[in-house]
Amino acid sequence: MQAQIKSWGNSQGIRIPKEILQEANFNINDYIDVKVQNGMIMLCKPVRHKTLEERAAKYGGKLELSGEFDKGEPVGREIW
């Protein structure tokens, strides 16, 4: 598929067809990383880390942070 670079205010832009955005799983107003490598322009979704709320939702909204944890036997000169 080809696209044409056009003026857009003081910048330039291209229009990306809806089908291509859907195939790449991009949505309107998404932020993307733009990279240039070997003469190619690449549009990538940035890696987004989950929020604490999103992580807690995985456990029914509750994070059990109390209690003891078994870290195994001491290694090297550790003293427990």
C-alpha cells in the first residue's frame, strides 16, 4: 500500500487507513514511538507498565502484603 506525504500546518503527515490501524492494534489518540532505522520509519506501541490498580485487579482487588515469605536457605555469608 502506498501513501503520500502532505503538508499539515508547519509539519508533514500521512493518513493511515483504518484497516491498517486495526491490524496493528492502534487506536485513535494512542501514543506511539517513532523510530528511524536503516532508512525506514517504524511506528511502535510503547511498552506500558500496569498500574498498581491493574495488578491488584488480577487478585480480586486485594494485594496480600502481610505475612512471612520463605526465601529459602541462606546463600554465601548471609545470616538470617
